[in-house]
Amino acid sequence: PFVVTDNCIKCKYTDCVEVCPVDCFHEGPNFLVIDPDECIDCTLCEPECPVNAIYPEDDVPAGQEVFVALNADLSKAWPVITVRKDPPADAKDWEGKTDKLPLLER
Ligand code: SF4
Ligand code: F3S
């Protein structure tokens, strides 16, 4: 499956959700995750993310392996999102910032 990683936190552009043919994106307060049990590896979402937050599970950047389990766990708790919405007002300020995991809201 594909995995949403650190770059999405506090950016949450949601461009990714509308292309997913199996509705596997789930929305939290400031981050999205992919349900690994639903993702069919179609690859359509990966190029949609303007901050390149989406990776195949086997290609997650070094140090971000924790996001594999986070996507699996949080997708069970958070609701599905299928329609794009406006990003947070300060999303631009958080683009390219690293190590945002402590800022992840559950
Ligand atoms: Fe959905 Fe395809 Fe992305 Fe998996 S790879 S989350 S199925 S758009
Ligand atoms: Fe996040 Fe990128 Fe989607 S910022 S919400 S993974 S478009």
C-alpha cells in the first residue's frame, strides 16, 4: 500500500483524496492517512500531493518508517474523506518543514 508521511502534517492539501478509486483516505485534524487494507496500489494519489508526502510502503524515506504503522492505526479511527477541501490557512508556512510528527493531532 501507499503511505502518507511527515510532509502532510499541518499542510493537508487534500488533492490526493479525489483520485483514489477505492476511497481509502481518512482524515484527522491536521493529517491524512491511507488505509493499507483498502489501498490497491494504483499509484494515482502519489503525484497529486503538492508536497510529495505520499510514498509506496517500501519506499518511505529513512526515519519515517513509523508512518507505516500510523497509517494503519489511524485509518481505523478516522473518517473517510473523498472530497477536496481548503487546506489550513497557514499550510504554506509548514511546507518543507521536517519532523512534524510531534505536532500531529489525534
Ligand atoms: Fe488510493 Fe491508489 Fe493512492 Fe492507494 S495508491 S491510496 S488506491 S489512490
Ligand atoms: Fe496531505 Fe498531500 Fe494529501 S499534503 S492531504 S498527502 S495532497
